[in-house]
Amino acid sequence: MDKPRNNRLIIGLVSGAIAMFAFGFALVPLYDVLCEQLGINGKPRNSAQIYSANTDAPGRLVNVEFIAQVPASLPWEFAPEVKRMQVRTGELVRTHFNAKNLSGQHIVGQAIPSVSPGQGAAYFNKTECFCFNQQPLEGHSSAELGLVFFVDKDLPNSINTLTLAYTLFDITDSASGSPKGVSQ
């Protein structure tokens, strides 16, 4: 007599577990789409934007701060050329980051950017960025990693400072090219 109730309970619990797994699996792509559409969570566009010089009234001044982070497991030094600069909205700006491989091995790095505040990410446009490509460095070598950007003139007046942070990751094992520890 209790067997039909137990079977219904088991079917309900298994169905609930499957539904929770499916929801958890779909959550990451849904989050990425939501952040991209709403311009939240500091997820900047990760492709080159087209710059067209705007010759009408000059834009307002905003502060742009640069932060570079490297996990302890990656034997690199990574730092911005300058930590803070004032830029005019609508103007093209060039700067660079410096990277140095402290190990004796070939390592491939990949920089992942984020912009704070998150609402400002939609207005921070990179025309050239080292984050678009993998960065291979031989052991004990260094490189200047270029960044060319502009801040859109439509940046809300409530935002006076944008912080661009890069975290550099070791992608040697998954990079197209030679395996870890092998020079090209």
C-alpha cells in the first residue's frame, strides 16, 4: 500500500535533482549573457572596438586606474606602465603593461580584464589590447604589452573613475603551440 507513494516520492526527488543539475549547468551562460546585456559585473567587451575621432566639443576628464594581478603559481612580474591617469572622454589613449617571465621556462599567459564600477564597462572601449591574444614569453625575458583605449563620451556623469584590472593566468598547457617547458 505504501509502495505507490514511495515510487512517487522517488520519482519526484530524482526529477528535482535532474532539474537542479540542469539549472546549475545553464547558470553560467545565462549569467554571462545577462552581464553582457546589462553591462554589469565589470565584464568589458573582449574584442577590438572601432574608434572614430569626434571633433566636436572635448569630452570631460575622468580618472582611469590600472591594476595588474598575477596568481602566486605564475612566476611572472606584471605591472602597468602608469597606475593612474586622467583621460578625456572620446580621446584615444595609449599605454602599456610590463611583463617579465622570472622562470627559466617558456610560459604562455592570458590576461583577463574587468572594469569597475561595473556600469562603466560598457563605456570603456579597447581598440588594441594584449588581452585579445595569448602572451608567450621565453624564460627570463620581458615584454611591453600594449593597450589602446578610449572612454565613450556617453559615460554617465556619476562615474568619475574607472578601474581597469587585469589578472594574468598561465595557459601554457592549453595554449596553441608548444607544451609547457618547451621553447618554440
